[in-house]
Amino acid sequence: MSDARVPFNKPFISGKELYYIANAVMKGHISGNGYYTKKCEQFLQEFTHCHKVLMTNSATAALEMACILIGLKPGDEVIMPSFTFVSTANAVVLRGATPVFCDIDSKSFNLDASKLQQCLTEKTKAIIPVHYAGQSCDMNKIMGFARKNNLYVIEDAAQSVGAYYEGKHSGTIADIGCFSFHETKNIMCGEGGALLINNPEFIKQAEIIREKGTNREAFFRNEVDLYTWVEQGSSYLPSELQMAFLYAQLENLQQVIKQRKKAVEYYMLHLRSLQDGGKIQLPVTEQYIETNYHLFSILCGSQNERTQLIEHLKKHNISAVFHYIPLHSSPAGQKYGRAEPVELCVTDDISTRLLRLPVYFDITIEEQNHVVNTVEKFYA
């Protein structure tokens, strides 16, 4: 094909979103916790087999709720990767606790369970593993370490809706899981999230936190006589319009994953020769993981090489991006977090060489072929 523009991401649209939104409006309830909120919660609960799902207005909100649920307080520490989005750390900092940044594995780019012991102190309260790119962390090792040391575990599964670890759905293995339905995710509603509660003891309090610290949900179930403020909380409910949009997406979740799988497999097949020639490194997926194909990335030889490749792709109208700036090296990370005495060598290395290529539901073979040919010409 010619140098037609290939965007980095295009949100999936099923075609039923506007119909469901109109239906929500006709029902006369467009604030939170209505018909479509319950439909989304029921879908995810049955799909993931967790005890309880509560829809939220973002994964950030779900993470904040999770930190309140485990009783995080000033003086506590939470182990997490530095290679993650800021929401993971912000949820901890907002409780007055300290993020302790742990290094990642060089193959999966997920939290390296073998480094947890180095981060452990008497102040450690929890671990937040992040399932990067839809690939689950080694949860058996992480959960084993957590149980041995009496720690909570919160899965940041923002990128891994529809992914599995040893047959268990991502977000359902730890005490609490958090999903994202941001526009950049496989399925989305612009802004949205979900809290997955795997410990039934958290359900009642989670409902209160989500409803601004009130017993509103219990009141509408006729479980209490008075609707009142009973505990701390915030406004974490999404609107019915968001949930109507999302429900149209959830109905197509498996189809979306299937299409993204084809796109990722195309890249893996056609970029293999560059890896064999020592030019780039391709992603590695462990046998016990079933990914949702959220992202596709390559590792360049150096940061300078990555910068040049991005410019080369841009000249051919291809959008490719990188992330993350490691949190431990960011101004806020240095102010609120801690990385010593652990060196984050893998994080520092990966963050300078990783490059994400375009992947979306309806990406065409012609578009992918254009991307592959352009990358090959760069390394020729």
C-alpha cells in the first residue's frame, strides 16, 4: 500500500452503542447504578467467576477503592513495579502510604517475583502486581510470597480483561482486581473501570465506598431503614450512559480478542526474521498464560535507535509510541516513593528500548504489511 496513515489505536465500535445509550435515556435513569450498570456487572461476574463485580468510573477509581478497602494508611508501604501507569502509585500515595518500586522481569515486563524479598520491610502492607500488555504476572509466586508474609494483593488488571493465568481470569486471583475500560483498551466506554472483589468480606464496605460513604445500596435493597453517611467514600459510580456503551462492547469481547490475536500473530510471523538477525526482540509469552493481545511491542537496540525508528515510521505516516517513564525516576516518584536499596536495572533498560506498534480491532493486512515493510527498511 501507499504511505496511508496507520494510527496507533482505533477504538472498537460494535454498532449497538447508540441504541443502548438511547435505551438508557428512555428508561429515565442515566445516573449511576441503573439497568446497564447491573448488566455489565452481571456479565463480568459470570465471565470471570469472581465473588462480586462493582463498576467504577475508571480503573484509577477501582485502585483507590482497593487501597481504602485494605485499610492502607500513612506509614504503610506497597510493593509495585516502577514500569506502570501513574494510577497504580497514586492510589497508594493518596492514602498517605509509600510506593516501593520493584524491578520487572526481562521477558514479560511484569513484576519480578524473585525481587520481592528485597523490597519487603516491616511496614509492607500489600503488593500490586500489574499485568502488563494483557499478560498475567507469575501469580503463584506472588501469592505465595504474600500469604507467607501476611500481605494483601491487589491485581492491577487494567490491561488484561479477557486474559488468563493457569485457567483463572486475570483480576480474580488476588484479594481484589481492577479493570480498565479506557478508550485505549480492547473494549472501552471512553472512561470506565471495574472492581473485582474476590474476598467476600470486602463486598459490603466496597458498596459503601463507591456510594460516597453511604449505605444507599443497602437502603434500596430494604436492608436498612435509613439512607445515611456511614463511612468514608467518594463518587466512584459510572453513569448509565457509559455502561450502556460498555455493554455493547462486552457482548463482543471474545470477537475483539480473536481479531487482535490475528494482528499480533501477523507481526510475530513477519518480524521474526529481524529478531533472528539480532535487530529486534519480540514479545515472549509463557505457556501458563493466555493473553488478550492488548499490546504489541518490540525492543530496539538502544534508546537512540528507538528514537530514529519512531521518526522513520512517522515519515511513512505510521504512529508508534513508547511507555513508560519509570515511576522511580519521575519527580513525583522520587518525592513519594522509594526504590532503594533495590536497583531497577531491567526497568531502566526496557523503558528506553520498548516500542509499541499499531494494533486495533480492524487493522488490515495492508496496514500491517506497511508497518512491517517500513520497519524492515529501517533495519536494512
